[in-house]
Amino acid sequence: MSRTIDYGNLMHKAMRSLIQEVLTDVRDNGLPGAHHFFITFDTTHPDARLADWLKERYPDEMTVVMQNWYDELEVSNTGFSVTLNFGDAPENLYVPYDSIQTFVDPSVEFGLRFEAPEESDDEGQNTPGHEAPITEDASPDTDKKPDAEIVSLDSFRK
């Protein structure tokens, strides 16, 4: 088997690093202007930490919003923790970067979406547990179409 450059995983790592850099800036300087984030993550990830009642309510995935009120934002190389308000009940969450499915800042129509690849017979190129990233302009308004073309790295794979 010959060695190949795994562009999918390299993009995956770069996009997670971008999220870490953005959150580090927010931790240090606060959210600028109208910026805010919708972050969807896999609640079944073994390193995700959230209250039992949240895990019961969101057994597979959960979308959190960082906008007007958040506290104790801590950013590490593997994920971030933040305290958010759920109906006047502050709860601390830990979200590993590799559990993130979408990261959207609708104020500037920016979004990242990570999708699990379909299984492939191409010598294990796509293996379960390895996600292929897709970038797109995104907006929480589902009726609005993005102005930019969605680019999938899967279309470039053999």
C-alpha cells in the first residue's frame, strides 16, 4: 500500500484549530459586535460532559448558543468548557472539538459542518470514526439559501 496525503483529516484538524483560536479570542476579549455562535455537538462522545438531565433530553446531539450570557469559558487543546444558562439553571458543559458537528456564526454567515463520511471500499480511505469536513456559508434561517457554493472534500477523493 502506498502512502497518501490525507487531506480530509488535515482539513478536519485545521478547522478544529480555527474553532479553538476563535474561542480563545472570545475568552480573552469577549464576543465582538453582533457575533454569536450556534455549536452542535455529539452528546454521546465519551469525553463530552454535561448534566444528566441535559444528556437525557439530548441523547444524541445538542445545539448550544453562545451569545448574551455565558460564563467560565475555558479553552484547551482538546475542547472547551463553558457555563450556559438553561431556563435560569446555569450548567457547565465540556465539549471536545472532535465532538463538534457544526459551528455557525450567523452574524457573518460563517459556518463549519463536519460530517461522517460514507463507507468506502477504497483501501480504507473512509473509515468509521473519521469525519470529512465540509465548509459552507451558513445561516440559522433555513429558508435562506447560502450565497456561496458548498464544497465537499469527498468529491475530490478517488
